[in-house]
Amino acid sequence: MGQKGIVKTVLGTAEDHMVVMGRIGAPYGLKGWVHVQSYAETASSILSYKTWFLKIKGQWQPVEVLDARSHGKSFVAALVGYESIEKVELLKLSEIGVPRSELPVLDADEYYWSDLIGLSVVTEEGFVLGQLERLIETGSNDVLVVKGETREHLIPYILKDYVLSVDLKARVICVAWDPEF
């Protein structure tokens, strides 16, 4: 994990029972392998799941991972039932999901990105900046992208300095931030 307090393992939304961990890329070779783009903080952690759920035509369908390996800076995988280039071509850009129940349990002060997306972001004075639209990984720290009515705010995810509290039940993130910035 990069910074204490946030875990970049998943995208998606907290309401989904399936959490998006990556997506299928272009076919690799002629025997049905595919490129895999992982969204996980540790990219290879997607390979620890032996069954992936692929979103095909809007529906989650379970697919067993037959084999997977590193390929340069990414991964390639072979999937049961998809042993030809023609079959895997149909999977291109499909999202890879895993059931939320299979994700590791986090400490009390840690959050998955999917838990934060859509929360209201307010200043310590109570000014509503907007909703958390997405997060950006910058290398040094993550950045909250907050979409307001008239502007967008980019707020560093640095606990105690800028992010003062996260209340998942109330669906609010309190920040130390100037609304004009």
C-alpha cells in the first residue's frame, strides 16, 4: 500500500457487489491469450484470483483463469473456454471484476477507492466543494478529483494535512481546502 489511509486496489462503486480490478486488452498470440490491464495497487494481485468475472454485454460472467504470467510491465492470461484469437477478440475491453466479499479486509483507517467515489467533499467550515468523481495516482500521493457545480478541485490525499476525516456512513470527506483554490 502506498500511503496509509487509502488502498488503490479497486475501482467501481461501493454499491456494486462486483469490484472492477482491471480489464481485458488485445489478444496476445494465436492461442487465445489476452493482455490484462490491472487496476490493483500491486498490479500482480489480480492474478491471485482464479476466477474472474467479466462484464460481457452488461452482465457479469464467471471465467476461470487457466494460466497467467508477467509480460513486460503488464500481464497476459489464458481463460478457460476462450482458446482462440477469435473468441478472445470478443472480450477486448471487458472489465474484470471480483466479488467484493473476496477483497482483503482493511484496517479501520484504510479505504478502497470504490468506497470513496461519490462521497460529498466539504471543507472544515462546512462549504460543500462537490462530489468525489475519481482519484488520480501521482506517485508521491493520490489526488482527489472533486466535481463541484462550477469548478473542479484537485486535492492531495494527505491525511491530517488536507484530508481531515472520512465518514463512510455519512458519505462525507472533510478537507482543509480553500474553495477558491
